Amino acid sequence: MQYLDFEKSVAELESKVNELRQITPSDDGISIDDNIKQLEVKANKALEKLYSSLSPWQKTKVARHPERPHFRDYLYELFDDFIELSGDRKYSNDHAIIGGLAKFGESSVMVIGHEKGSNTEERIKHNFGMAGPEGYRKAERLMQLADRFDIPIITFVDTAGAYPGIGAEERGQSEAIARSTQTCLKVGVPLISIIIGEGGSGGAVAIATANKVIMLEHSIYTVASPEASASILWRDSSKASDAANSMRITAQDLINMKVIDEIVAEPIGGAHRNHQKAIRDVEIVIAKHLEELKKLDRQILIQNRRNKFLSISRDF
């Protein structure tokens, strides 16, 4: 387990528990099980208290935790018969966005998501989840395909933002993001988006302009990363914590602003501590909203989605 800097007290308690577990039982019959149980209870209480009052900057760190479940974890656990569809038919296949046809329960769906990678080799391959224009053109192509065959779309967002490299800009990054966002607004099928980690800038909005936008409890959704915002506002990226605390980027802030529709509670200590529970809780929420949206007419789905995004922040 990789601990975050604000988890020092919990780390010390859990370290003591692990040390006691390594002790070989003595011949005189003295048991240390009670000590272990007491420390476990104390560690769990400390963890629960800590995670009940995280600051936005601390939530940002949790959202970026390298051991947090990534898109492929959800893909392999929640969907069957996945058939990956690659390439944008114009330039290349972007590995930062993965998509294809799959089964969710009894429903055929188009599933699309950002993949960051779980180790150094994978992170380089997937460009840390930062897609170029090819990724968004692929997403656009897959959404149009789903719309043609009346297949619901489910997207998973986990990106710091679209790739800002010179090559990406030369190949039309902003245009690709705009067209992907436009396609989200046009499709006449149910569109559900889940922000599982970072939802950064247009790179997130491009596949998250959905009928239902869902966030995990400790994920973030922001127009720019705290570091980028600090660089713009104060010309000092070290003030990222100040930016995060001012930007209203947490799920709790955004549901009050009606930017998102639902928050999925995470296991105590974050989704990275219990992948299975986090993924199963997301499954329940997706299933609920998918059944509701499948009952709606195509034009109603389109109109509701447009109205949803046009009404954001009107009361603020």
C-alpha cells in the first residue's frame, strides 16, 4: 500500500499491525491477537475520521492515487464479451482512450474510457491517460456507431486533461475535442459518464457531456488542474493546494452546483483500498440509470441532455 502524505498517522498504526502479524506465536501460549485487533480498530477509526473531512487538495491526491482502480479494472469486472474498436480512420490509434462493444448485464453497450496504465510501461503506452486528437476522433466515431445501431453509451473519465503537445495541436486537438463534445450532445441513445479519478478540462468534457454524470466520492472534475490554475493565477504552480481549495472541484461541490447527478460513495480510505467494492457500487448506479434512460424516446434524451448543460450554474 502506497500512503499519501496526509495519511502518516494511519500508516504508523497499520505498520504496527503488520509488524505484530509477523511475530511467531510464543511457546508459553501468550497471544497477541487482542493487541492486533485493538490496533486494527484504532487504525480504522483514524482512517474513517481522516477521510470524512478531506480538503479539496487532499481529494485531488486521492483521485490521482496510482493504486486506484483504472478504466480497464472496471471494463474487465463489469462488462462481458468486450470487442475493442481501434483507430480514428484518419491518423492512428490513440491508446489513452479505449473503446468498443460489450455486454452490460443483458444490454449491449458501447463503452469508452480513459486509461492511465498501472505501471511505468503501461503509463508510457497510454500516455498517462492524456489523449491526442486521434483519441477524441475515435470516441466520436464509436459514439456515432452506437447511435446508428441504437446502443447505449457508457464512458469512464480519468484524465488530467487532453495531451497539450505541439503535435496534438498541429493535428487539431481543440477541433477534435469540440466535435466529440458535439457528438455527445447529438446522439439519441442513453449516455452515462462516470468520473472515476481525475476529470480534467476539455479532455474530460469531450466524453462526459452525458445524460447522467456520476462521480466517485473522492474524484475531482475541473476546468484545469490545480497546478495549471496556480500557474495562471499566481505564476507559481507550488500554490496548487490554494487553487484546489478555491476551485470547487470536488464531487460534493459539483452536485450542489448541479454539474453532476450522483455521487458514488467509496470504501473507507478510498477506492484504492477496496477495488471490488468500489467497482460493484459503480455497477449498481450504472444499472439503475441505464434502465431509467432506456425508457426515454431519442428526442427526449437529446433535449434533456442539452437542457441539462445549458442550465448549469444559472443560479450561481
